[in-house]
Amino acid sequence: MYQHPTMDPQTQERLSTIRHSFSHLLAAAVQQMRPEAKLGIGPAIDDGFYYDFLVDQPFSLADLKEIEKRMRKLAGRKLAFSQSSMGMAEAKALLAGQGEALKVELVEDLASQGETEVSFYQLGDFSDLCKGPHVAGTQELPLKAFKLDRVAGAYWRGDEKRPMLSRIYGLAFLTPEDLAAHIEQREEAERRDHRKLGKEMDLFVISPDVGKGLPMFTDKGTTIRRALERFIVDEELKRGYLHVQTPILGRKHLYEISGHWEHYQDSMYPPINVDGEDYVLRPMTCPHHFMLYAARPRSYRELPVRYAEISPMYRKERSGELTGLIRVMGFHLADAHIFCKPEDVKPVFREVVDLIGFVMETLGLAERCWYRLSLRDDHKEKYIDAPESWARAEKDMREICEELKLDAQVEPGHAAFYGPKLDVQMATVGGREETLFTNQIDIALAQRFHLEYIAEDGSRRMPWVVHRSSIGCLERTIAFLVEHYAGALPLWMMPVQVKVLPITDEQAPYAAQVKAQLEALGLRVELDDRKETLNRKVREAKMQKIPYLCVVGSREALEGTVTATNRDTDRKSTLPLDQFAAAVLKEHAARSRVLAAAGAA
RNA sequence: GCCGGUGUAGCUCAGGGGUAGAGCAGCUGAUUCGUAAUCAGCAGGUCGCGGGUUCGAAUCCCAUCGCCGGCUCCA
């Protein structure tokens, strides 16, 4: 989301105060228009503020104009924000008298946390339970730097079992310029959106007839995927992973053993009954890999066993949750399960962190990602019931983060049902946070599947299992890459790496030769021999973000050269074809993110 | 799934009760061109789908589907 590049903490705090004050102004205006509207909460957020209201009739976009007008009118009266405080019982009685049931609940919560007093802010006729701070009065609000934005439904306290409130979002900044910049940035984000670019670049298609959340990759999109798959499979093989292949269907029984059926059923498709036996589409690969492990006795000597697979999986999602390639129902995860001795879990995990670090670096996403340590929360029913193992695994996970100086954000409530996770997080261009990769210590499944190995002393022991994804879900990773690079992907994953543009028909034979020579090296090349002007061919190729354009005219044909334009620098240089080809091949093979074969900066 | 918004040609959009329009893309022809749109012509839509109101619906109403933003959920 929008962050002012040079904002010091004080200014940031001031802005947050202003935004919060705007939210009160909003609530005041709303209560003028709809006295029956009950108040939820109204905090400052990254780009402004919102306020939640309990109303019979949800607000529509058309209401915003009128509300904003009233806000401006109220602000024009130069109202002061004044604070007062009172005891819990008094506050509760006051709010109850006003019919503010949601606020009463907040007071009760504060009371149960041991608070003895609460604070109210008064703005004109409008009073609200609020700890502040606020600006002194409405004359301090930058009215030209704010704007009501949109409406949305939001469950009270984020709980879908509780009533849905009507939320009004507003944008607010310190200056009109900042507001304009934010709106401009939003438009830029729209242009970078992988859904838009994916269509323009012809990478994937989501057909309602096939099904929402079930993307299909075109040849170009498939080329990107293949580049990523080859990269990760080769890298994993180098690092001791064993690549395997397992089916996407499995007996329901298998998932009853794993606990998925009990803990994860909401995300699974209903069983397919075949001759009296129930099968389910797999939501995860772990049970299959466990059965591979369990198929024969294992010695401590062969541990750690690292089974990897780029595995298709299907998870049921509610329709409103699907987004382009980022949130889908059928996807492909670069998954692996590492079976190790319990005492080896740290080195094994360190090795996993090293791999994902390498992957992020190679993809060029490292500086945009951060770590999240995902632990349990109080909703015990979501997790396997094994408090001691949880405590141990969470402790291990924390220690690993500390040892590796990962600076992970700790977040309760995001753990897998079978163990804590170390996630790699990233933000979409739209500002929404998503998980790119995830790694887990599994405290439960080895036991449920009775996995074991023979230890040095001949005893049978239970291995620990680490689940991890190295390059994540291919669909999602591609979406992030497209957004991060605004479509101008690194050479090695670009569907078309070089485009040959002959100036006239006379150069057709030479252009074909250039293409053939580059292709013989394994590069992906297109020839544009249409009867179009060079200007047009260049324009179209640039819009397609082709890394290198090779213009060949009579001069190049005569000399055996190409005049290549560099996508990233927009510079060009004329050089012998052999030399250009070798340089591009080198960049391709090295998975370089810098284009320097021609027109280097 | 819930709340709000939205759906007109492949794409971007105009039109808002009297049975459809532009630009680009496409096709045909001419142009043989040195780094971001050569010119001309042609073709293209039962206005998401289904009901209803009306003499008449792309336009109003209802329902439904897709898409977008949010909530919930999540790789």
C-alpha cells in the first residue's frame, strides 16, 4: 500500500491522527443522515480510514456523495474534538441508552481486560467511544486531500458468524498532491495487474465454461511455467531431493488417516464414489509421499529422505475468494516432504531456508518478500490436538528464525492444522498480502501414518517431517512475477526472448538464418516478416516486452551482424551475429536479470 | 459464501424506452519502409443469460451467471 517515501515517524503519526479524525467526521455525517445507524469501529488504515455501521439498508456508492458533502459542511463549522472520560458502568449505561450495542460490547471487553475508565470524543453533536488521539478541531483536517472511496460489507469483529456491517472507506492524505499520487499509483497498479497483463501477453485464460478458479495456460504461459519448472527441478536434484510422481486422486480413507478429512474438509471436494469406494481430489500431497516413504523399511543411514514433486492439487474455495492466478481452485505446487531424524530438524530446515533464499534471489523477488512465522491461535478445533508437540515445534521454529536472523513477523492463527509454518509473504500490486512459499514442521502426520526408521541401535523411531515449497505454487508465483516486472520478465523465463525484424523482404533469407542460428542454441525466437513498417514492428515488439529486438537490414545482411535493441535500456548496438548469440545464450543459461548482450547501459 | 459495484464487437469505450456506434485489433488490396501506430476498403454484436412490465426493452423491474473491490478464508 501507499507509503510516503520520506515520511518520518512524527509525520506518520500526525497523518494517522488526521485519518482517524476523518473517520469520526464520517460517522458524524452518517448519523445525521441515518440516525438509526449504529456504530462499529472506525480506524485509520494505510491509505485513509473506514467506519463500520450497523444499518438495515447497506450503503451504496450513490450514498457516498451525500455523505461526503455533509462531512465537508460539518468540517466547515470548525468543530472541536473534545475528550472526556468516565467509569465503565457509566459508559455502558450511556451507550446502552443510545442503543449502541456494539459499543457496549467493546466496553465490556475493555472491562474484562481490567480497564476501569474509558474515553469519549465529542465532535459537535456526535459522541463516540474512542481512545484517540484526534486533531484539535475540524479546521486542521486537509479537506482537499480526502475523498470517500468505496463501500463494502464487513463482519463485526471479523467473524463471519456475526452480523455484517456496512463499511465506508475513505482516502486521506496530508496534501492534495499525495492524494493524487495515491490515485495515480492505483491506476499504475491496475496496469501491472497480472490479470490484465496475462490477457495482453496471452499467458493464460480463465473460461467460465471450464470453471472459475481453473486457469488454463496458453503456449506462452506454459513456456514461463516450463522455465520455472526446469529451474526448480534441476536445483532440487542438485540439492539431494528425489523427484517423484503421485496421483491427484486418493482414497478418502487416506485423508481420514492424515486428519485432512477431519480438519481440512471444508477445503476439499466431495468424494467421488467408485464401486462403493470413496475417492477425493487431493488438497495436499503429503499423504501420498508418506505412503512412498512407508512402502519399505527405512534406515537412519538414508535420512533425510527428500521427496519432491510439482504436484497438481485441488482446493475448494468460496466463489468470492478467487482471484486470477493468485487464488485458484486447481493449482500446481512445487512441494516436498523431508523425512529426518528429530535431532536433524534444524539443519534440514536451514537447508530449506537456504533453498528458498536462493530461489527468491534468482527470481528477483527477494527484496519484495518477508517472512512470517505462523503459529496457532485459540481456535483449538482447527488444529491437531497435541499441545506438547505444538509447543516444541513452535519453539524449534522460533529458534530457527533467530539463528538464521530471519526477522519473521509472528502471527498466531496461520499455522497448518498439523504444525507451525514459516511463510514467505509478498504483496500484490493491489496491496494485498499473499503467501508465496510456505514451510512447515509437521508434528502429527508421521505418527498418524506410523512412519518410522531403524535407528543406529536397532530401535524403531519416528522421523520428523518438514513440508516445504521451494518456488511455491506456479500459478501464484507467475502472477507475482508478472506484476513485479510489469510483464518485462527476466530473459530466461520470457516466452519470446528475441524477435528478428527484417526491414524489407530482401533480408528475409538472412532474417531466417538469424532466427535459425539463435534457435539452434535453444533460444526462443520469433521472426516478424509481415509486410509492415519497421516502426510498427518495433512498437508491437516493445509492447510485448521482448528482451532483444534484432533489426536486420541490407547492412546487417551484408556484414553478418544484427542491430539489437535492449528492452530495459532502450539502447541499441550493432554486433556480429555470433557474438550476439553467444552473449544472449550466456545470459539465458546464467538466468541473469540484466540484459547486456546488446545495448547495455 | 456475505456486502457494494459492474457486464454493449477480440480489446478500450460511447449510446439509456422506438429494434446498435467509434478507435484499435482482424480480413483484403496497395505501400518495401532503419527503431513505438503507412494508406484505403471490407467484415464483425440475438447489448452476459432467463423471465417480467410495455404497442415496443440494450435501455425499466426481477432472477441468475461472470467479473471487480471489500469481509471471511487461503498456496
